[in-house]
Amino acid sequence: MDIRQITCFAEVARQLNVTRAAETLHISQPSLSKTIKNLEHELDAPLFYRGAHQLELTDAGQAFLVNAKKVLDAFDNLTSELNDVIDLKKGEIKIGIPPIIGAAFFSTLISRYKETYPSIDLLLNEVGSNKISQGVSEGELDIGLICNLPAQKENLETIQLLKDPLKLMVNKNNPLAGKTAIDFSQIEYEPLILYRHDFSLHDKIMEACTHYGFEPKVVCESSQKDFMIEMVEAKLGVALLPGRICSQIDNEQLKAIPFTKPVVNLELGMIWNKDKYLPYAVREFIAMSGAFSI
């Protein structure tokens, strides 16, 4: 039994006339009659009493019609739901986003997408980039917005959205505050407020320190940039923050110093699982991100 057979039965039951039902369904009368007979054979019960002038529903036909209407209504609802999803009227996207970045970079993109597709729900999950990569690989997230692009993996597709050099954020009373630019090696003896270990920028900064031959004096690790900034303001250490975030900080107690040669960059990227089916809403978000300048 399939939806076509149920549709044919319901129309014949409505019209109680095979000829008119066939015209409505745009099929031949013999084909419709055969469909009904096949359905009766499959159910092992007569659905119509074929009188001299008009069809009538049997008791089995009456019972079948009640359920057939429910099936057809459910099918109509299903197709409508699918059309809404295909037309991007409904749906959701599960997005992983690092809290260290937050709205500073992605708010404009998300706002533009919501303006275009207001009925698409964007479910933001704030975790570190390493966990985001894992979530996308395992299918728990549709898209990952990450700091620093991961090593190429067979199942992950990646696009770069931005490359932003880190700057050194210091308290205005720090001796380095008088510098217009510094070498990376000059942070060797500074108490460092660092990203938590599950953030990829943590690894990048530690690798840079190793490259320059020192082990940093880490006094605190955090996932929240606001907390890191407050720690610097309290003179408890210095922090390495993306230049774009530094430019948005309006605090006379703090100063952002560029490095003479950028050593560590925040490479904002987007990843998704290319081995997983991507809903239309997700595809449109990716397409908009690729064409959007953050």
C-alpha cells in the first residue's frame, strides 16, 4: 500500500463515482479501477458496494476512509513542513562558537542571516575551538566558528574568514606601556593571563614561546575575555588578545601594544562535516559566511 493508492481511494469515496474521480485525479478510469481492486485485494476486504447506479462504501470502506483521511492529512503536513525547510522558512542550525571571541566578530554575520531567514533558529554553543572541532566531527554541531584553523582532517571542510594578529594588552603602569611596538621575546618575564588549555590559541601561544626559547609565567587561564581584561586592569598580568578585540576596548587603564613582527594570529575560520548531510539552512549560512566580510 502506498500514498497514491490511498489518495485514489479517498477521491473515489468522496465522489462515489469512478469516472468523475478519474477526471479529478487526471488518470484513466481503467487505471483507477485497477488501483482500487488491487487495494481491496491487499486488504482482503471489499471497500465499495458496486450498485447499479452508484458506488457505496462498505463497512470496511467506512473504517478505512476514517484512517485514510488521517494518513492524507499527515502526509500533507509532512510535505508542507519539508517545503518550509527547503524554502528556508523553518529549521535550526547548531553552531559552536568560542566564548573568547563572542559577539565581537560574529554578531554582524548572525544578525544579517536572521534578517534574511527570521524563522531559522541559530543555537549557539560556547566552547573552545578544540571541542568545536570534535563536535562538528561527531555530528553534535552543524557548523563550527573557530579560532585558528585545525590541521586538515578528512571529514572536515574549512574556510578562513579572518586573520587577526594578537596584541599585548598591558596596564598603563606596566613599563612596556611606553612602547609603540615590542618583540615577542619581551613578554618572557611578564606574568601571563592565558587562554584555557582547551582553546587552540593556548597551544599557538605556547608554541610561539617555545620557538623564542622561554616558558611563559602563566598566572591564570580563562575562557572569558572580559575576565582576562579585568585581570590586566588589576595589574595581575598581561594578556594576548586579537587586535580587533583590543580596538573595541575603551579603558584608559589599558594599552594594546602591537608586535614588531606578528607571531601569533587569530585565524577565524568555519568548519563543517563534509561527510554529513547539510540541511538547506546550513548550506545558506555557509554560503553567506563565505561572501561576508567580518
